[in-house]
Amino acid sequence: MVLIPGLCKGLSPNCHLAWPAKACQNSAMTSEASTFRFHHPSRLRRSVLTVPAINDRALDKVAGLDCDAVIFDLEDSVAEDRKVDARHKLLEFLQNADLGHRECIIRINASDTPHFREDMRLVLQCLPDAVLLPKVEEPVTVQDVADLIGEQDAAEGLRIWAMIETPRGVLNAAAIASSGRTSDSRLDAFVVGLNDLRKATGIPAAPGRTYLVPYLMQVVLAARAYGLDVIDSVSNDFRDMEAFSDECAQGRAMGFDGKMLIHPAQIEPANRLFGPSDAAIAEARLLAAAFSDPAHAGLNVINIDGRMIERLHAEEAARLLAKVALISARKDKP
Ligand code: COA
Ligand code: MG
């Protein structure tokens, strides 16, 4: 049992609530996976499906869907007067659900809303893999939540994801990402939110996202500078699969690890287009084999068919192959 001081709304600030031990923790991590450049082992975050916590039918579908991660949303997809109901539904759901390989993330309401404390209570009770903070604009927002979590002994594995979805969030992305360097930081990933960003900037939705690309790239660069994963924004049109596939391919080319999804129909294309292609796998195997060839021992640069290959390429290949191993391990499990 875990003691949580000061989080009991309506009671003495010194009261302590007893919570059950962790209910849901990340099963997607592998200890043997490569950790270079990133804070964490290779993980699959190709398809990150968001599910309104208020929607029973959608919740019931989750355990049968082939997504890498699920964001249970308490924020924008839940009407103001249904927040309490949504928390109750989510608690009941997570207490009984088996999410298998899927990472479990809860998106809460921002700290300046009346829902934040109760949302955090729920997070600390359910202990998902991560809590997703909306509209992050300053490093202190992440740090405050990390401090709050750090006060709870049982929350060791609980990570923080941050939504970058406002002009100030984009401008401060590097500072926010750099807060992930401290030893007590739990920051693991950025998620871009283009609906809010479009609203704030006045940039209309358009194929190719031409005028948003500079902002997107700024967020990707900030994440990479500090070893975070970075997830591309949702696409609202879930019937136009051709446009969605184009956007996935674009996001992959920009360096995103995966995409936030709103509908089950988007899972398969996201898994395919953010996953390693057959050609990339073959190339990675070739590089890994070349560098493990005793003839190349001690060399940092080798020639493969007229191309200069450096050891850093072999490291990239190892990361890709770790993801391939995760994907194939998935195929044997529900
Ligand atoms: N997760 C799980 N299941 C979902 C789902 C989701 N995100 N979106 C739809 N489904 C289910 C539906 O429940 C439906 O199953 P059912 O017939 O058994 O109820 C099935 O997939 C087909 O859905 P469809 O009829 O095509 O769409 P819909 O009208 O039920 O839902 C949305 C459309 C947009 C309302 C819904 O997809 C949704 O709420 N998405 C998430 C929105 C969100 O989280 N926004 C906040 C972050 S941007
Ligand atoms: Mg938003």
C-alpha cells in the first residue's frame, strides 16, 4: 500500500490515503534492447491510439486492437460535466483490463483546471506506464508532476509524456525536453497536438502540412537532442486512408516514432508505415553482420559495396533490429 499525502480533495491537507499497489505497468520494455541515444530501451510506439475514457464501447474494444500504446483520455474528448463519470469508468476498466503488450497512458487535464488533482489521484491509483500532460509550455510543468509522483514510493516506473500543442510549447520544446536530463525526471516522450496548434496559429489543415512542418521539425529536434521519443499528431479524417497513409509516411520521414491515432482503422497503416520496412530490415542485418565479421574487428569504417558504413550505422541497425524482435515477439502473443 502507498501513502499519498495532500491529494485528498475536501479533506485535511495532511491526510493520507491508502492506495493499492500497482495495477498496470509497462510490459513493452526489454532489458536487452539497445539504449544508445535514448533514455530507454527500444520500444514500439508506432500506433498510439487515444480512447475517450467516457466511451464504454471504445474501451471494450481496446484489448483486441493491435496498437502499441493506448492513451485513455480524460481531457478534451470528455465533456466538462462528464469528467467524474469518466474517471470512475476508467478506474473500473483498468482494474479489470488486461492490456497485454500495449503501453498504457492516461491523459489528464492540465494543472490549472479543477480536474487535475482528482486526475492525478486516479493516475497514482492505476499506475499506468505514463501520464500524458496536455498543453505543456514550460519545463516546470513536467517537473511539478515528476515531484508529485516522486513523493509516492510505488510510482517508480511511472513515466511522463508531454503534449506540445501550443505556440509557446513549440518555442520552448528544447527547454522542456532538456528537463528530461535530470536524474529525477520521468519525461519519456513528446506528442504533438496539431488541432490545438492550428487553432492557436490560424494555420488551416491542408495536405502536406506545409506551414506546420517547421514547427513539427522543431519538436522532433528538441526530442532527439534529449533522448525522447516523439509521436506525430492525430489525423482527424479517419475514412480517407490514402491521405492518412501519406501523412504517416511524411511523419516517418520527419523522424517521428509513431502517430497518435483516433480510430481503430488507423492502426494497421500506422504500424506498417512507422514499422521497419523489409528493405530496412535486410539492410540492418547486412550491417550488423558486416560489423560482427572478425575481418572488420577494430574498424570503425568499412566499405560495403562501394558505400562507406560507419559503426554508428551499425548502432542504428541494432536499434532497428531490436524493434523487429519486439514486433515478432508480439506475433506469438495476444
Ligand atoms: N478506440 C477504440 N474503439 C473505437 C475508437 C477508439 N478511439 N473509435 C471508434 N471505435 C470503435 C467504435 O466504438 C465502433 O465500435 P462499435 O460499433 O462497437 O461502437 C467502431 O470502432 C467503429 O467506429 P465508427 O462508427 O467508425 O466511429 P464512431 O462514430 O463510433 O467514433 C469518433 C468516431 C471520432 C467519435 C471516435 O473514433 C473517437 O472518439 N476517437 C477518439 C477521439 C479522441 O480521443 N480525441 C481526443 C484526442 S485528439
Ligand atoms: Mg489538445
